Amino acid sequence: MKRIALLCFALAATLQAADKKPKAMRLKGEVVFADDFKAEKLDEKWVYAKGAEAAKFEIADGALLMDQAAGKGAVIWRAFEAPATDVSVQLLVKPWACSWIALGFYAPGDRPGAQRKINVAVTPKGTVVVRDVENQKVLKSANTRIEPTEWQRVAFESKGEKITVLVNNQVVLELKTELTQGEKAGLLLNLYGGKGSVDEIEVKKLK
């Protein structure tokens, strides 16, 4: 009986640790939008393809569940009220059953998915990659201690030609590229190869 109780305690501790969320980073700037996915339904400002052969997006356990399902990938985006040039986003990421989760800003245009120049991808193996979207070229990458079943807080800051990526309040990547310059019209998230979760998204306009 005592052994069973100890096993139950160990399992509960493991589940609690896996659901532990790192504290928010104190990034400077004016909030453009934030979403903690506490509502019963996904905010209609989030846009994604619908249909039998499309990816699925829903709120599950107080977070956004992204499921590639029958789609070729899972892509969802949200426009800013007005375009901004220098911006940051921080969010919780859990790539628990997918190949990667990526985030990035898109420029003004009719097709948000085609208006991205760069994105930041997080893989279950702990790799964080900044990619040139059009050329599918890795601009810079870093290996971290990210665990696929644990929440990690990731921030992507674009200011002028400088990119900064932080994981749990630690800078893991810095680089300069003209691809990050110019107006941003919104935030786009995409997932490939299964399911993953994101939460507590906050976008800020930098001074």
C-alpha cells in the first residue's frame, strides 16, 4: 500500500513539473495584443483555414492546441490593429508531439503566409532556429535544454536589423539581417508534424 502511495505521489509530481510554466519575461514596450486562451472558444481575431482537410485549432486545458490533422501543416495568424516596425513577442511553447513550432511576423499584404521573411522554430530536441522562410535557409541556430513535454517561454524581438531570441529569460541567439526590417502587420504561428501547444502570447511595440 505504501509503495502504491509513493508511486502515485511520484506520478503527480512528474505531471505537475511537466505543466509548470516559466515566469513571464519583462520585455519593454507597448502591448499590441495579448491572449492567455482562458476563454471557452478561440478569439475570432485568430485566422486559419477551415475544412475537412485543414489543421485543427482549439482551446484545451487553458492553452492553444495546434493539430496538423489532415492538413499539410498548421498555420494560424492574427493581425495587429495597425502595422508596427519594431516589435517583440513572447509566448509559452510546448512542442510535445510535433517536428517543430515556429513563430514570426508577416508584412502587410493579402497573404500573411507568403509575407513572412523570417521565423523562429523550436524543436522537441531543444534546437532553436532562425530561418530565411523564402530560401529555407538557416541563418543561425542554438541548442538548448528545452524538453518537449515541458513549457518553455520563448521571446523573439525584432528591432531594426537586429534579432534577439530568448528562452526562459536567457539570450540564446542574436544576429543582424535586413530580412527583419520593415513594417509588421501581424503574428503568424505554424506547426509541422503532429500536435503542439502554445499559451500566454504577448506582442509589444518597441520604442
